Amino acid sequence: MRTLIRRATVVDGSETDRFRADVLVDGDRIAAVGDLVAGADREIDAGGLVVAPGFVDMHAHSDLALLSDGDHLAKLGQGVTTEVLGQDGLSYAPVDDAALAMLRRKIAGWNGDPGADAFTWRSVGQYLDRLDAGVPGNGAYLVPHGVVRALVVGWEDAPAAAADVAAMQEIVRTAMAEGAVGLSAGLTYTPGMYADNAELLALCTTVGELGGFFAPHHRSYGAGALEAYAEMIDLCERAGCALHLAHACMNFGPNAGRGGELVALVDAALDRGVDITLDTYPYLPGATTLSAVLPSWSQAGGQDATLARLRDPAALDRIRDDLEVHGSDGCHGVVAEWHTIEISGVAHPELGDAVGHTVAELAEQRGAAPFDVFVDLLVRDDLGTGILQHVGHEENVRTIMVHRRHTGGSDGLLVGAKPHPRAWGTFPRYLGHYCRDLGMFSLEECVGHLTGRAAARLRLADRGLVRPGYAADLVLFDPDAVADTATFTEPRQQPAGIPYVLVNGVPAIDEGRRTASRSGRALRRQPDGSTR
């Protein structure tokens, strides 16, 4: 199939000036860019439209959605053609049967649970093979540290012995040999948060030797956030490993107006030669599970052990003190502010009336203490409750997004009655609100953030630019009309102004409508360190 895109304004992902050209797609490749007369099976008149590389979501939670949602409109509708999966140290490969059973419950609030029969893989290679069988978009995968730790040390709060660390290194080597591009970590999520720096240093050294990168959800985005960023920079500098700072925000009250301090920290490290990139989402609230705010000690041993503590009066007293007096490590060292924690989804439909309300509002409705409402929801929903946390600062978001090493990442959870709209709106929000309307960066710069920069971090050999020979992952959008339409009230809304999206040369969005295509595939790390 040959498709000729005529009269386009090409913004090619390199952050150089736009230019007018035709783009010829032949099969899954860009065949030519210029003033073309070649015949084609189809022509698309792109007058008034920008053609750009398909967007790369550097922080996605579509690990199951790519397999189970044939439309995947949340991402394709935004122009996202590649997603980086395996985030925050918790995903579904590599696993054994016991780890998988635990993970299906533990991160159901992120991904839902399609049932045991859906999980036909155990290794990273087998998971990537499933993607190759036909999925809506492309997926690259990070080895999730928390899962690796669980396979070796278990779900308890226990140090890793030298033999344990060596075993974890071998699991990481195997996973990267099978195609993973790096290592993620969730250092406010159990069991990853039980790891000390010696363990992380050893694993990052292995990743660096293999040419991958480390993408941590680090130890705090609240109290001590700057120190937590510095810890990760120091770790990767010593390990000789590239660092990608996941959802690089400065949230909660203590960090208002401190985005510039993070930028200065990153710049100083870059000047020393540390290889750092980062991603952000262009919204103020965060999103996670309600159970994530529990202190780490209360989650040791997994779901059943946690639920037992939530039924133990002595343990509950200690949890209450950690949350409401001292500041739980699961809540980033900040005292829980119940009016900022909004229920976005529940695992058990009979609890659906809680969705859209904060814990404080539910407590007022029920004439109960917020902590008691919090515990009741956790127990009745088997820890499967999703939340929004309204803890961001607009000045920080703007300061960080213009950084020279910034990329886009939605951190979008696709399940729940009212998921965060960033899952449907991140990329058009950058293009429309922040680029066009607020003038935070030029169009060329904005597209580069979302394409070429991300492709360089992933070492994508043939994606992220509009160039002959590159894969035909392309998005066509109207720069005057592109906009996010997803809201916190109605989060599942297709963006405006993105009429065409091609994944490996096949139209996935055609005249604004989703086609039946499943032309995506796995993008694997190669022996030379590149990703294809």
C-alpha cells in the first residue's frame, strides 16, 4: 500500500524549522519526503495540517490495554504510536505463577484484571511476542524492579543479600536480552521501596553495561522530593547508567514554587556529563491507588497481610499516626490531606457511589472520620480503589516542561469510572494549550519533546523523525484546532484536530475515526543497544 500525503507542513521531530513537502509512505516505511509526483494507491490532502512523527508516550500504563482493548482510542486518538510500558517497578513480566497472582490484585487499580486466562506469558520475551501478534500501537518495555525483587526476595520488608542481588542482576540481563530497554522502579510502592541504594546501584550498573536506562518513580515527590531526585542522579552517575526521571514533578504543599530548584539540580548533573532525560504530564493532579498512600511497613507481605493489618486495632492506630501525624512514606512523607484525595474508580461496582468524591466529602456525608472512611474503602474494595491526588502546582509544571531534556509522558491509567484525563489528553494538551495558546515553546520544539527526544532516549533506530527509510509512524494534526477535550468530569473524550494517525504505515485514525487496524508491535532492544 502506497499512501501519498500531499501539501503537508512537515515538523519532523528534529526541532529544526518546519517545511512544506509531500510524504510518500510505502508499506510500513517512509519512502520519500519532498516535492513528489510518485503514484500512490491513496492520496491524503494535508493542506493546513502538520505531519509529524507519531508521538511517544514515555510513561504509559497500557500493559494490558494494548492486548485487551482493540480500539485503544485513548492513545491513538492523541497521535501516540509508541508507549513505554513496565513502569513504576510493577508490571506482568517476568513473573512466576505466585508473583502474577499477587500482581493481578496489587495493580488492579492501575490496569484492571482480565482474569487468569488472559496471562499466557511469563517472561519478557513472551510478553513482547504477544504484542507482536497484533496490537493497536507499538510498545517498548522496562523491566519492573519491584517484580524482580519479589521473585528473589519476596514481598517482605527485607534486605537483599549479595546472592539475592546477583540473582536479580541475572533476571535483568535475561529480560534485556529478550528485548527490554531498561529498568523501572517504584520506590514509594512495595516491594520496591524496601530496596537500599546498594541493591539499586548493582542493578543500574548492569543496565548501564547493556546500554539501557533507569526510569525510577523515586522515593518522594513531596517532603524531601529534591533530595530524592538527587539520590537518583547520584546513583546513576556512580553506576554509569542513563537516567530518565519519571513524571518529574514537584508536588504537595512543601514544593510550591520549587520547580526551578529541580531544573538547577538536573542542569548541574548534565554539566557533569550525567545522561538525564525526564518526562511530565501537563496537569496538576496525580493518580494512583488508594492503598499506595499506606505506610510501607503496613504493606509488607502482600495484599492479604495488608488487609489483616487494616482489621487489627493496634496496627490501625499506628497507620493512623503515620498518615495523619507523621506523614506516611507511601504518601511521600506528607501528612494525608483527605480533601485532596478523590476516588476515581473502584474494583467492586457496589462501591461506585464513592467515585468523584474526596475522602473528606465521603466522611462528611457519612458522619465519620476521614481515616475510617479510607480504611473502610480499602477493605471493602480489596485494595483495588483508584484515586486522583490534587497536589500539583501550575508554576512547577510550566517550569519543568520547558527543560532541554524534557519529553512527554501521560502516566495515564485507563481503568476506573473517572480516570485522570491525562490518559486521553496529554499530547494534544501540550500542542494546544501550552504550545499554541500559552506560547511555552515553538511548535517545532513541542513536537521534538514528544517525538525525537523520546526516540533518542529509547535509542529507536528508525522512529521519531520524518525521514526516508524510517518507520511510517505519523500523525497529522491541525495546529490551529488541536486540543484536549477530556475533562475530570468526562475523561474519555477523543481530542480535537487530529484527523489522521498511521502506525507502521497503516491508518489507525482516518478522517478522525478509529479504523480496525492492529498494526502495532513490540520494539525490542537489539544486541547493539539500539531499539527496533
